[in-house]
Amino acid sequence: MSKKDNNENNNDIQINLRDSSVTEFTKKPVPKQNEVEEFEEIIEDEARDEEIDQGLTEIYQDDEGHLVDVHKLEKIKKHSIILSIVNFLFVIMALGGGGYWLYDNWYKNASFDASKISIKIEGDKEVVAGEEFEYKLVYVNESRVTLENVRVNVTLPNNYILLESDDDFQNNSWEVGRVEPFTRGDIVLKGQMLGAKDANGVISAYLTYSPEGLSSEYKKEAFVTTMIIDTGLDIDFDFLETALVGEIEDMSIHFSANEKSYIKDFRISVEPQENIEIFSYIPDDINDSEQNYASYTIDRAGIWEVNGVLDEEQVLPIQFKVVEKNEDKQKLIFKFEKKDNIDEEYYEFYREEIELNIMKSDLNLTMIVNGERESKGVDFGELLNFSIVYNNKGDSDVNDVVVMAVLDGDFLDWTTLQDLNQGRERGNTITWSKEEIPALALVSRDQEGVIDFSINVADFGAVDLEKDYGIETYAQVSFGGEDISSDEQDNKSNAIKLQINSDLSFTESLRYFNEDNIPVGSGPNPPQVDKTTTYKVYWDIENNLHELNKLAVSLKLPDYIKYEDKSNATIGSLIYSEEGHELVWNIGRLPVSVYEASAYFSVSVTPSEDDENKIMVVLPGSNVQAVDAVTETELKISSKAKTTKLEDDEIGGSHGLVE
């Protein structure tokens, strides 16, 4: 650019001089050093003011870039900053407390599983009275959390006697304390239960605990029921159901220990009756071993302490007297109790109620059947021998005595009646007076007489469930030739109930050929010396009327007979004992729905020279035993011996002589 042009441009520039500090400064001709420094400070101050103005503008602009009216702004107090800090700290504390609460009450609870904690009771469900057994209380922690304040509380059955327990087990509770994760522990209690058959006892256990770090208490529970299935003793009473006022009556208690029996000593007591006197009776022959009396002492009249119960039957004799008749029938209640050796308390395990017919008569009658005065079981076809004993126990003689026997039942064969006195038979009764028995015209004081007769039980026929398979019999008396009144109670004897036993039958056959003529044996028949002959034995059982218990067949083989096995049974099991050389067919319970059962097995014989020209006994005879479930009578059947003649084999049978 030329100098001329430059001057022209400069001439166009116009400076606007205002009354400012800068304008004043430029008017000065030549600035001095101090003036230059002052000018620079002014420039810096102007720049700083512009920066402040720009910052305030940004602060007071709204979202659209316009300035805010400062007159409308709220006034902030000086302490607002402190309040904000306090609020901030409060929020932090609230969040922290809430977090801790969530951790303590939600996270921990969420991580603890109560289903992982358990307690159970291990122990016998069935025991015999007096049998010692254990309860084991097992507590388990399968969770990840430690348990604290753990306690086990136990409620024992009322009839349970605690004999042994862990040392820390006191007042039916155990302080466990801490239980670590994935651990278990147990408490063992040893004791026995005393009570009647079918009595129950319930043991319950409570486990209380708190998970570590939690204040909540949790509880778990378990229980087990134990039943007494048997007392371990067989107990029976022998007595007359009729008691004559003023007369001393005898009764006896029979007892023995079962295979599983744990009560060896006990107390028998009879509940007192105002009109019945119990005597402290010890028989003169108490030391006679043949009588098999029990070992006992008498605390006082009506209380007996029995010691040392044996396997064989023992007898406790008792005498009593009815002093006065209060009613026609009266009960004597006998209690059997066992004393525990811990608390010395008595526990009742058996009770028997004896009902007596109380008679007040001058003439005492006693009915006896086959030598026994109490009810019993009889078999089909059995001969029944009756005896009626009359005895004048009054203060004076009695005249024109009439005695009548009542035999009530559908299963008596009246065609078999045998009566040497020729009593008058009418319906189900037989009557004797002075016309048939002259001694009945006058029975003096303390005079005694007996009337005997017999009759058979009817043979077995088809089973009729609508009929009563029982026979009830008793005797009655009248004086002065008066008719006998069946309503009068004081003129009766003891009543005997004869229940007909089940029709159990047993057949045993030894065969070389079966019933279809097929050989089931082997070897020479008849047997030959030094050669083996094998036979087959068949057992058959039939039963219809009553259920049977403890049914078994046993056979002891001769030493020269070998058991060949090859056996089978339709019910039960065949067991051969080499030691006893005995075979047992154990059936046990036989319900009426199973009316027949069979078994077979093989035996062999190898005759020696000493047996030549002899008939050898192969089976000496088997024994059958069972208990009738209704009559409670033990049934016994024995078979005849079987020989090499093969008595049951129509084809294989022969002279049976060893060749």
C-alpha cells in the first residue's frame, strides 16, 4: 500500500474522546514510566470487572438466556448451609440404619432356613411290661447358621420309669448351648414301661433355639408312641362262681412267666368289701414241692407280695368268706402291681374282676364236670361225667329234698345219658327226689351226698354259625317236696359253661405210592438190608369252627431214619433240626377261612443185618398242639406210629418185613 493511500485511511479514522480515565491519559503528551504502570493497572481492573459481569450474567440467566429479576429472588439465610449439611448427614444415617435393619432382619433371615433344623426320637414302638429299652433324642443342624441357647425339653410317659440318662439331663431337660452348622447330637434315655397289655405311652421332645445374631426363638417338636404288647405273665383264676354265706371258700391264682418276661416280683391286692372277709391263709403243705406253691409273703389280709416268678406254673392259694348277703352278685377285684426301684411307686399291670353268685341256703350244691368246677372247653363226642355234691350246712335237718340238673345246649347227645339213679328226664333237665334217691327224704345237718351221671357231647356235623356251640349246666334244689323255682337264686349251684372246642383234625400217612398210584418213593419195597428205601410223608390238617393260635406239628425221627428234605407246606414253614433230629411244622395262627392245610417231606431207611425179618418203625407218631382262640383250651392230637408195612398205602403196603 502507498503512503498516500495510508494517509488517506488515517484521515478517515475518528477518535471519540470521552471523559474517561483513558481519555485523560491519552491527552498527555508523553507518558512517564509511572504513568505507563498506572495505565496497565487500570486495564487489568477493567478486564477483571468484565469477567465478573460476565459471570453474574450467566448466574442470573434463566433456561432461555434471559436475565432474572433479582427483586423476585428468595432471600437465603446465613445458616442454610449448616442445615443442608445436617440434612445430608441425617440421610446418610437413615440409609445406614435401614441397611443394617435389612441386613439384620431380612438378609440374615433369608439366609437362615428353619427346615434344616430337626429333632427326632428313636425308640421301640412295642415292648413287654418291665422290659428295659432306650429312647435316643437326635437333634440335627443342617443349616449354615450356628444355633445358640439350644435346649431340649422332654415329656416322658406317665408309666415310664427312667433308669439311666446322660449326666447333663436334669428335670427332663438338657442344656445343649451352641450347635455349630452341619452338626448333630443325641441324648440317650434308658428305662422301662409298666402297665397293662395294650397300654400306650407317648414321649415328646421340644427343641428350642435361636439362630446366631437373631433375637427370635424357634421351636421343633417330635414324639413317639410305645405300646405294651404283653405283660409277660400268664395269669389264671380257679374258683367257684357260687359263694355260700358263712362258708369259707377257696380260690387259687395260677401264674407263670412267658418266654419274654421281665416282671419277677409283684404285689397282688384285692379291693376291700364290707361283707367279704379275706383270710391271711398259708396252707399246711406250703413247702410241698409237688403243689408248686408260689413264693410269697402276706403284708396284711388281702395283700400278697409274690417273689421269684418261674417259667413253670405257680399257685397262690386264697381263702375268703361272705359274711352277709347284700346282693345276688358281687365282684372281687384283684390288682397286680409292680413297684419301680427308683421312686418306689406301684404301677398296675393286670386286673381281674371275679363275679360271685352269693347264695344263702341251708343246703349247699356244687356242680362238677370231669373233675372240675369251673368253665372249660370240651371236644365233640367227649364223654362228660357230672357230679352234684349236696351238703347240709344249715342249723337243722331238711326234708323231702328235690335236686334238679339243668343242661342247656344244642350239642348234647341225650341218647348217651347214663344215670344209675334213674332220674326223671324232661326237656333239658334231670330231676331226683326221694323216690329215685331215698337219702333225699332226710338230709341231716352236715350230711353230704353225691349224684352222678354222664352224657356225651354230640359228634361234629356241618358247621352252623347260628347255633351256640356251648353248654351251660348247673343244679337247683327245693325242700318239702315243693317245685323248683328257676327264679330263686339262693337254691342254685355254681354254673359251668362248657364251650365246645374247634374241630381240629390231623392225618398222617406214610406212602411209597401216592393216591393216584404214582411212585413217590424209591428203592426196594419192602426194604432190603444195606439198601436205601425212600418214603414220602403226608400231613393234613382240617379245622372249621374256631380260629387256632400257636398251631404246630412236631415229629422226632428215630436215629436210623434219615430226613431227605424234599419238603413243602401250603402254609407255615417246615423246619428240621439236625441236633434234635426233629421236624416241626410251625403254622401259628390258622383262621377259620383256611379250613385245611397240608405238608409233605421225604425220609429214608437203610436197614442193617440186625433188622432182617423185622418190621421197622419209620414214624413213631407226630404231636399236634394248638390253642383254641375262643375257648382258650390247649388242643392236643397224637398220631399212631407208621411202619414199613405202609398201613396207609393200598398199593405199596405189604408185610413190611426187611428182606
